[in-house]
Amino acid sequence: MQSKFNLKEYDARLEALFSRFQSVQKVGFKDGAYKPGLAGMEKLDSLLAHPWKAYPCIHVAGTNGKGSVCSMLASALADGGSTVGLYTSPHLLDFRERMKIISARGFEMISREEVWEFLENYESRFDGLSFFEITTGMAFWWFRRKRVDAAVIEVGLGGRLDSTNIITPALSVITSIGLDHCALLGSTRAEIAAEKAGIFKPGVPAVVGTRDGETAPVFERMAALCGSPLTFASDVPPFRGEEQLLRKIDLDGPSQDINLHTVLTALASPALQGMSHCSEAIASTALRTGLQGRWQRVCGAPEAICDIGHNPPALKENFRKLGELQQSGRQLIIVYGIMADKDLAGIAPLMPSNAVYILAAPSGERALQAEELKRRLTLLRPGLDCRTAASVQDAVKLALGLAQDLPNPLIYIGGSTFVVAEALPMFNKTAKA
């Protein structure tokens, strides 16, 4: 007999789950938080009776842009009366953000009662699993229960050994390839591309966002090996109305032109011809899916932007766009924090020189402490104006205080998903994504 749902006990039970099954989000790639390979996930999937087989899936991998591409796809496919499951990670404010149902009316997160029910039914069988395997199984189970018409599934890390790679999708999509998680995925873009291409399945069409000389041969070879029809979105001419759609989309961040073209190429694939979709719905992606932390304007006066970009390729684009916004002489204030395992040596040369930096460490043992971050940045970039704060919240308050004395300041908050997660609750709910 199942115990009755209780909100206080739900919170305690979820916290116990976080503690018992450490997540990469909390402790990094150690202590069982990251378990490469599919054996554990396959056992859980069998226990759940292979729920993902009840609906067509689109599987999305890549270094950057996965969340935006997944959300655009889900928004476009949630056309008319269709409902689309959307599984992404990590979450920013609420664990339940990881699994949503998208419809023309908006998004619905998994309910606390449904999380409770899943844990009641299956928690006794979780031994040996990782946190990500459990949440992946929960998402697949919930999507079947909700009878979704399709599901968009974001890869957690890499592709070949990722828990989500038990599925055989209708379409595989790879957004971009950059140097991130090199200790786990490879030290070159070609090696990382090979891991991402591990989501290719025999006979399943694949779309890769950009053709380039280093990674294209890898994708072509691996697609040929498994008989996966391959399209590079960058080889496809612009679609009718694409430029106008790009101007209307409520995702303002760098590289959204590439992300949008990848999505439109995917939607044009014969693999999705049986699914109704409305490309115009992409204009309201953030509103319809609840996507946050992607060049999100959280305040208008002073203008403040949050972005979860955390590796050199993403931050290069973000800092470039900040430079464009500074051309009229605006003072830039950057609230910045980083995980200790990130490539600070690769990031430091990209950081704008004409900014005030307020450094802070988000909570959690993975974070690089603010004073140590300042010490390393001082060695890498001696000319930067770096200050420290005791917490992300204190850093944001300091940034807002500095901005009060400036005529047209610009605040950027980022460097890590966790910095953004701790900053967002400080702003009101009407912030435009």
C-alpha cells in the first residue's frame, strides 16, 4: 500500500534522494554521481517496461545550444492539440524543471505527487544507479503516463555512454562541438565529436548543426558505419521566413541563428513528417517552455542579463555580444563564478578588459572559491578589476549598488549554471527570457 503524499515529507524524501544518489550538479563527476555506460539505465528501463517506446523521440546532443534547440523543437511540435515531453538538465530552481509537458497552452512540470508516486513504486530498486539515471527513468515513465505525442530528450553528457542513449529515436540532432569535459570526452574536438555521434542509430536520420573540417569527417564516418542518413544544417539554404522568425524569437542569446537553423532543418527532416508542427511557435519558445538562463534579461533598470554559458566557446560568444552592447560607452559589471574543474586558462583571455568583476562562489563543493578565483585571474589577466563577495547574492547586491551611480550600466551574471540558479530568485518573476 502506498503512503499518502505529504508536502513536508516530499521535501525530506527528495533531499534524501539527492544525498543518497549524489548528482553531478552537486559533487561533480565523482562518488558515483557520473556512471558512464548503459547497463544501469537498461536495468531501470526494463523495470519500467521501456516507457520511451510509447512515443517517438528526438534525441539532442552537443556542447552548447542543447537546451535552446530542445526547447525550440518542443515548442514547434506542440502544435494544435499535440503534447510534447521535454527532458533537459540541469535544473535551475526546481528539480521538476527537468521534465515538462509542452502544449500550445504552455508547460506543465511533473507534479510533486507524481514524483512521490514514482519514488514509492521504484525507490527500493535504485541501488547502484546514479541520480541522472533515476531522473531519466522518471521522465520516460511520466511521459508515457501523460500519453505525449512525442518527446524531445536532451543528452546529459557526451552521447555514446549517456543514460539517455538507451532510446532509438526518430531523429538524432547534434548542436555544436566545443572543448568541454575534456577529461571525460576527449582532448580534441574530433574526439568529442565521436562521443556525441554515439547517439547515431542504424537507419535513424541525423542532423548536425555545423559542418567544419575537424568534426565533419568524424560525423560522416560514424553515420556511414551505422547507416544513419546525415544532414549538416549549415549545408541547407535558409528557410522561408527564417530571418523574420529569428527577429521575433524570445531567446536573445548569441548563436540563436545557428540554433534556429538547426531546428528548422530538423523539422524539415522526413523523419518528422508524420508529426504536425508550427515553426511560428518557435517565436514563443521561452514563454511556452519556461526556458530560463539563456541570455535572460532579469532586470530593466539597471539592465541585467543572466546566462548559463560556462565553457570557452559559449563565453566567447557571450563576451562578444557584451562588447557589442558596450559600444555606446556603457559600464559593464560582471558577476562571475566558476566550477573548479573548468578551463579558466582558456576562459581568461576572452574576458572583457573594460569591466568591473565581482567574483563569487556558488554553494557546493565543486565551486572555485572567490579568493582563489581572484588569485588565478590576477596571474592570468593582471589588468582586470576584480573584487570578491561572500556569496552570489552578495555579489548581485554589490553589482546593483555599483550600478546606481552609473548613467547606463550593464550587468552580466554568469560563468556557471549554479551562479545563475542562485541569482535568479533575487529578481522578479516578470523577467523576460
